[in-house]
Amino acid sequence: MQYDIDPMVRSLARGISVARSRLQRPTFFTRPKTVGVCELVVLRRWNSHTPTIYDGVGGGYLLRWNEKGVVIDPGCTFLRVFLGYASVRSYCLEDIDLVVATHDHVDHCEDLGMLLTLFRAYNKKYLEPLKKARKEVYVPRKLDLVLSHGVYFRAQTILEHPKNRNFLRMCKVLPRREVNEPDDGLDLSSYDLRLECLRTRHKELLGDHTGFGLKLTLDPSGAVPFSICDSGDTSYDPTLAAQYRDAGILLLHVGTLENYPNPGDERGEHLGLSGVLKVLSDLVKKGWHEKLKLVLLGEWGQEFRTPGYRWEFTRLVRKYCPELGERILPSDLGMRISLPDCRVLLSGRDGAANADWIDPAIVKVTDRGETLEYSF
């Protein structure tokens, strides 16, 4: 059969070739880096594995600083959110320079493998042909990675593949240390930040406490460095507060609410209400709360999706931590916070106007269950 010379075959092949070429040049690959305001963007809503079962969204965080993009914990549905979900603005591959995955649970690293695959496809299918067509020297787009030991072993096959190593710069770390040491193989000087891994009490799938929280110090050589502390998934420990003593923004991972009046150990390896209150109380007792501009409550279990539940929890925390009061807000998917002044973007605004951003002390939260709205 000489089907290869059949005009119908050749016509179909031409059409398929054009369609394939278009698919290999998606907006995600071709859009330039997002520039503008320095901000922390909340791209997560619910924790754990439930978003994959109940059609919810998990996600992670995006820090935009010094024209660099730092993705923190790209969990299940992160890419779905990152590409543009509901009212959340869409981002592109050029917006990602560094990925930090703090531990190996699905809500913190599930989409890492797909991100690595997309970086490989970007270099091979888009960037390399584009450079050759322009007769320019091809240099692969690099991705920096800071991974817990558990995340590294989950993704080891992709990370160590010879064809991937030319675009990956990676270090796997244990908690309680700064990343940028000579043996790390990473140079974070262009990010204008210092990254420290904090201790947590939350076991990875490996079975040990090898995950970590984060302390990101922006403009570390400046006159007034500003720090964002992410507690990571952790149960309460009296030593936690000392790690957050310099925080301007503190992200606390709630998990769920204990079964009062008999809470038992239902907190598991998250803070719960008592852990959140104890951490904030410890900060107040030491006077370390004075630097705090904003406390964000996040990592919500999907059982909080009933309207009013997240706001009621937040009101309880405010009630028992009056020293911080209105500086405590519940976080939600799409929440954007400008840095370092910590103003919150009003829901439904694009952030282009100065009036779109308001002081967290006057933010009004409307809890509709699946969504939170920020107004004044």
C-alpha cells in the first residue's frame, strides 16, 4: 500500500502539522514575564487530598520580588490555578524562577512533576527552535529548586534524568539552615532575598520530620529587611515562635478545628485553633509581635467550606489575641498582598490603581464558604 503518497494523507498531515505547531506555542510559553508590584499571591484554598476528590482547589503561593517569581508548594491543582482560575489572574512560565517544596504531601508538591515536564517542553519545543530560527545561541531556561528530602525522592526520576539536568539547579535540604551555602549549587543573590528553612513537626511520607517551614527575608542587605515567615505544616511546639520573631508577615497553617470539648489529638500535625493561639501568645509574651504587620490564617481543611466558618475561626483568634486584632486575616485563593507595606488588594480589582490596595486593619471579609471577598 502506497498510502504515503495519497493526497488525502498528505493533506491531513499538513493540517496536523500546523495544529501541532500551534499547540507547542501556547500563551503559557509565549507570554513575557509579569512585571510590576512586588507581592505575595495566595494561590491555594483547601489542604490535603480532598480537592482532587470534591472538585475543589488546592494550590500554593507565589512571591513576586525583584522581578523574580518564587513558587512555594505547588500542590494539587496548582497549575490549574496558576494558568487562571475563576477570578484569579493568569501567570506564565516566565513568572517562575525558583520553586520551593517544603514537604512531600500531595497538597504541597503534587504538581511539581508537571512543572518540571513543562520546563523541559518549553526548552525543547519552543525556546530552542525559536533561538535557532533567529540564529541566536540557545541557552536553556533555568529553574532553581529547593526541595525537602521527601520531595526530592518523590521526583528523583525526573530530577536526575540526564536530559533534564541542563535546565535544573537543585538543592535538597533539611530544616534549620540557610539556603545559599557553597555546597547548595544555588546562587540566590539575584533574587535579593535570603531563604531559611525552619523546623516543623510534621512527618513526610519518609516517616521523619524532614519537611520545613520558610523564612524569606526580602532585601536582606537593606537598612530595614522585611521577612515573610511560613510556618509550614506543623503541630505546636514551644520553640516555634522564636523562628518567627522577625516576621512582618506570618502565615500560619490551620489544618482543622479540634473536636471541643474533647480535642484529643485531632489536630494531627497541624496547628488547629489551640496551636495558632499558643504561637501568637508566645510572640506577644516576648514582644516579638510588634514587627508583625499581618498574620494570615491558611491551609484550611475543606470542612471549612460552609459559609462563615473561616471567618468565625478568624474572629475567635482575634478575640483571644487582642494585641494583634485586625492584623489577623483569613487567606484565600487569589488574595494578593503588596510588599513590603502589606496592603491587601480589594476583590475584583486588578491592582493597577493605588486605591485598589488597602490597609489590612480596615479590610472587611465576606465569607461565602467556597470563596472569601476582601472589601472595605
